[in-house]
Amino acid sequence: MKIRHKSGFTLVELLVVIAIIGVLVGLLLPAVQAAREAARRMSCSNNFKQIGLGLHNYHAAYDQFPMQMGGTYAGGTPNMNHNFELSWLVGLLPFIEQQALWEQISNPNNDGGTFPAMGPALGNTAYIPWRTQVKGFRCPSDPTESVAGNFGYSNYAASLGDSGYEEQDCGINDDGTIRTGSQQWDYQKQSRWDRGMFRGRRVTKFRDILDGTANTIAAGEMVVDANRREIIGAWVHGVNPCRAPNDVEYTGKIDPQRPQFYSASATIEGNALFQRGHRWHHGLPHFTGFNTIRPPNSYSQARSWPTNNAFGWFTAGSRHQGGCHVLMGDGAVRFVTESIDTGDQSIIPPGGCQGTGGPGGEALNGRESPYGVWGALGTKNCKETNAEIP
């Protein structure tokens, strides 16, 4: 009789197979992660494209772009007006397939209380539309989520150009009246520093974009503050914004051992209700705006909130590797790297910061942006000839 032996693997063979599988997993895992990020990045780009289409459709309907910092004026019943600070994103809702939310906002609403048409104060947490998270306003690569009872977030910000001077009101009071007089922040003087496609409390039309929509940034990505002292999300307050972008007052707030984070000496906004990107419906610059001064993923700074309404400048950024998306005025979505030309960072931003020891203020009235290609892309009518993304 023949004896049959059952075939099988030896221990050595099994260990070799396991080792080979481990090596393959180690090689494939980064590729899988990269593929997932590429998908998230494409989804983010598609969100921006929809916002771009919404902007153009809005202009076709109203012959103007939605106002950044608009809505109802201050006054009347307390906590029932927008203080003239409504975000540009609210008006876009019916043009980006959010008709139901728009109708909830635009009509009188009884939701835990009686609210007027267009909603109550922007800080009213009892109003459900302000707490609603619009999926199209979030970048899939940004994992920060709002907690229950807080407001909805946004990763997309309006471009305010290369001047952060008084962009929180632009020479117009909370009640809609125009400031006059000899102050450097009155309506007429402030008009010179509204160099971006969006202007606080003022209307922008296609006719205002003299540099061409293909050469002017309409909006850019920003990182929602995750309360981790990251320079790409958090902003330093209590500092003087009338200084050069590379001034030691700003750079000294960065941890030299961990340059992606602020140091312990930096005073950053820690209240979740006032952090960057934490109110998609609120038009103040630190919520839904950015400036083309510092390169993407750099630091942001301003005076304290709410005492001075966050007068300063804020930077674009994203969780994507190496840069962020921007939406051009013609609706195209481009990716801008952190290494984009930002010109001379030792020049004080254009605006009314006279007497601060630098060439800012009146010296830059009507001049091209001092901040290279990045700054030129942020201005809509300064006739720069180099406003092209490399």
C-alpha cells in the first residue's frame, strides 16, 4: 500500500509570504492615502467651481456680486439685525442648490422664537439656519467639525485684496450711514484701499474688475481654526496691523521649535464662536475673508475682537499639501503654492497706516501691489501686468 503525504507550507515559507505581504502593504498604503487626498482635493475644487457658477448666476440675476458684510442695519429691536455684517455666502444659497435653506432664512421664521426675514443677529445661536452646516462650504480635507449648538463653518473666503486697512467696515457705519470728515477712515478715503474683488459693505460688479476676471482672485480657501494654535488656522490678536508683514512683532509670535504653531506668548483667539472660519454667515474678515499679503498657509493677525472688529489681515490656506485653491473672477479654479511670489514683505500694506515708519499708506495710493504676483492677483484695478499664477 502507498502512503499518501498531505502537502503543506513550512514555517519558513509562511513567514516569507507574510513578509512579502507586509512589504507590499507598506508600499501601497501611501499610494492609497495619496489617492484619497487627491479625491478630496478634487471634491474641494468642485465645491469652488459651484461657488464660482453661483457668483456668475447671481450677477446675471442682480447685476452685481453678493455683498460681503451686508444685510440689515444696526438699530431697532436688539439681537434682531445683522449689524450690517452679513456674509457673501448667504446670498449665494439659492444659486448653489440650497433653495430650502435660503427660503428658511429669507422668510419670517418661528424656530425657538420669532425671527425676522433674513434672520436675527449673526451671533444668535438659537437660530437654526446659522447653525446649519452647508456641505458645499466645507473642504473635505479639513476634518474640524462644529460642536452641537455652535455655528456652521466655511473653508471658502472672499478675496479682500492686498490691503487689510479697516476692511471690517470700509468707511460705512453699522447703521448704513456713510462716514465723513477728515478722518483717514471715512468713506471717501477708504475707497482707495478697497483693492480686492470684494469690498466690505460695498457692491462690486464685473465693470469694477479692470484687470480682467481671469487675472483677479474672487475667493480662496482658508483653514478652519481647530483650536490647536496652528498658524494656518488661528489668528493672533492684540497686535498693531500697521506694520510690515515680516515685522518681528508678528514673526516673534511663532514657535521657533515648531514653526507651524504659534508660541506660548502669542495671544490667539480661543473662543470657538469667534475663531477663523467658524461662522459661514458672518462677513467680518476673520470669519469669511482673506488678504493677498502673506503667502498661503502663513500667519494671520489683527487687533482684538470684538473691541476693534478684527482690523488686520488674514491669510489663505488649506489642508492640501503645499498650497490652496483660489477661485478666479472668471470662474476658473487654480491651485496656488506656498512658494508663489509675494514681493517685498518689508512694506506696510496699502492703507491709512501713515506715520508708522514705513512706505505704506498714501505712498501706495493707486500703485501696483508691493506683494508680487500674489498681491497683483488680489487687486482688481491696479493694472499689474504680471498677475498670472505660475
